[in-house]
Amino acid sequence: MSRITPLSPPYAPETHASLARWMGAAGDREPLALFRVLEHHPDLASRMRVLGSGLLGHGTLPAVERETVVQRVCARAGCSYEWGVHAEVFAERVGLTSRQLRATVVDDEAAWTPRQAILVRVVDELHDGADLTDGTWAELRARFEDRQIVEVLVLAGWYRTIAYVANALRLPDEEWAAPFPKA
């Protein structure tokens, strides 16, 4: 049971419109509980939506690398809610293999491409110490453009924020979401 009850239909017209913007192409599904809780504060929700949709739809990282970061952040934060949503909606579509998806939760270094391995290490270091070692930074710089590096850092921070919100609210996993692997 969520600590703040997600809004439920019938929605006020402005809430309905906002939820439709949150859901985008997946508008045939019930709006996510996360979005329905965020709509308790519509001004904040509208500002959050701009960054979230920008990271998902207008980034410079290849989608499989973006989802590697998202899934690893969610896994390290223990956020089964967001991990399951992204696993179900994006993983197969962007080319994240089932082995790689599981490796976001249960370490399996051999599952990753060299670029993905660096991204996993970046997420782990940020999670553990909110910083990167000089060695990881050097490897990141050797394989990614500056704008991609900035994007990776913001992406990891954004999904850490989402994990904080979903975990603190105790959002139950969406019924259709992928199950979080056991360690």
C-alpha cells in the first residue's frame, strides 16, 4: 500500500491531460502509480516531466546504454518499482538482453560491452560515494563525449531521485511490470 494514495479516476480535466503527457505513447495503459502520486503536486510534476521525458527521448546516449544506467541505478537503490517498469517497457525494445537485465541486479561482468561495463562502474561509484575515482573518470572520458558524460551523471542522479520517491512512498510494483530478480 502506497504511503500517499495515487489519484484515481475520474480525473479532473487538467490532471487527465497531465497524466496523458506523462504516459505518452503508452497512453493505452492506466497511468503509473508514480505519476498519479506526483500529480498531488501538479506544478512539481510538470517540471519533473520535462527532465524525465528529455532524458528518455532526447538524449545522446544509445538507448541500450541509457537503460543500462537506469536499470543499474534502480537495482542498486533497491527500487523494484521503477526497475520493473523499465524492464518491461524498454529493455527488449532497446536491445538489453535478459542476461544484461539480470546483471543490473546480480553482478555478471561478462554480460557487458566495454562501454556498458564502464557505465555500470560509474553507477556503482556514484551510488557508493557520490563521486568517481580518477581511473573510472579516465575510462569514461576515453569512451564518451563530454555531453554524454554530463548526460550519464544527470541520468543517474535523476533515477536515484525517482528511486527515493518510489521507495519512500512504498509504491507497490505495477501488476504488469517485470519481476525484480532475486540476488
